[in-house]
Amino acid sequence: MRPEAELLKQVSLFQFLDDNERSELAAQLDVVTFAAGQEIFHYGDPGDSLYVINSGEVEVFMKNHTGERIVLETSTRGDFFGELSLLDNGSRTASVVATQETETLRLERADLEAFLRRCPQAVMELLAAMGKRQRVTVEQLRRTATRNVNEEADDKRSVVQKAADWIAEFSGSIPFLMLHVVFFTVWLVLNTVSIPGFKPFDPYPFGFLALVVSLEAIFLSVFVLLSQNRQVAKERVRGDIEYDVNLKAELEIAHLHEKVDRLTATVLSKLDKLDKGSR
């Protein structure tokens, strides 16, 4: 039996195959070697193959919204990676780097499709592997930059805070001013104009009116300060969200620069080989 077929016996994904099927599948695998420190693929690269580790060690990692490198999994002999992009034909969702000199068996998409048709039970192993990595990712990346500052602040307001916000907002409006104009006018008229059958309750110099206005100013200032404190906290949340958004944009730009640099290096390398071959 081929050495590759012996390796496939240790891989949970291929445990449902018999020896003949494993030998047939092993004959379709390509042996690919990576040096220590070499990146096998990067986040965002097109995915067209699955890798099974024959020897060595690799790290599956990604970067969170702050640029911190998060290792999702360390894989060794018998482990596989790259299955998600291979299944949905999408881009790579993480980066993989060889931490040691690593030999892998590469399985192409067409070969995987043929394998899954012969052995549909292996789909559950693929789902289990993807679910494991998804759990790690969700646990590591709980925060997101797409938060709504109004929802962050308003949903946590108490009844007093809501009342303070309403009073602070109303105290700076035209209706509030007009109500006070009417109130003071009526108060002054009742206490300065002689009205038959009505005795003034706060004659000049209107001491009671001064007390009422002072108390109103005290309570109103407290409510305004409460509302201002909430606005300061809200602005702090807004600042944090804007920082996260800007940082995420910077990371995306840096990622694009990395892809362009890799593409440029690849093109220059191929042009150099063509130039040497033409001489």
C-alpha cells in the first residue's frame, strides 16, 4: 500500500474508506512541501484545495479587529485544513503558515467531490472540523466595529435618565420659553394689578416667585447635568466605535497591500524565469 494511503488511515475524514478506496484516492493526491516559516495560503486567497499534513506542523491563524494575531489551531501529522474554502469555492477565511518544514498531501476540489460521492459519511467529519474552528473564532472575536452608538447608549437608560434627557431637551425649546413667559406674565399681573375680590399672594418684590425660580433652576440644572454626563458617555462610545471602524479600515488596506505585494512578487518571479528561459 502507498505511504499516502497509510497516512489517510489516520485522518478522521477518510476513516470510512476501505483500503482500495484509500489507495485510489492517494494516487490522486499531490505531495507539496513547505519550508519553516513559509505561508501556505493567506486570508482572502482563492481556495481550490485541501491539505493533509504528512509531517511537520502548521498554524491556522487570523487577525482580529485590533490587528492581533489569533492562532485558531495548531495542526500536525494526520490533521487537515483548507476544507471550508474548498467546499464553498470561496476565499480563504484564515491564513496558514508552516512552523516547521512540512510535507502535505494536496486534494483538489474535483477529487474531493468524487470522494464525497463515494463516501457521503465523510461530510459529517468535514462539518465537525468546520464547527470546531467556528467555535474558536466566535469565542475569540466577540466584538465588532459595526455597532450603533444610539443602541449602545439608549437601551441601557434608566427611567430617571430618560426623564433627565427629556427635561434637558424640553428646557432648550421654544415651547418651554413660551410657557415661562405666560407663567411669569400671569404671576405678575395677579400680584400687581388690582383685581376686585382677589388678594395678591406674592406682592412686590415677589419673594415667593424668586424662591420658585431658584428651586426650578436648581432642579433643572441637575437634570441638565445628568443628561450632559450621558452625552459624554455616549460620545465616548461613539469615539470607541469610530476608532474600531478606522482600525478595521486600516487593516483591510494593509491586507490589500499584502496581496498586491505578493502578486507583484509572483509576477516578477515568473517574468524573471521567462527572461532566463529565453536567453
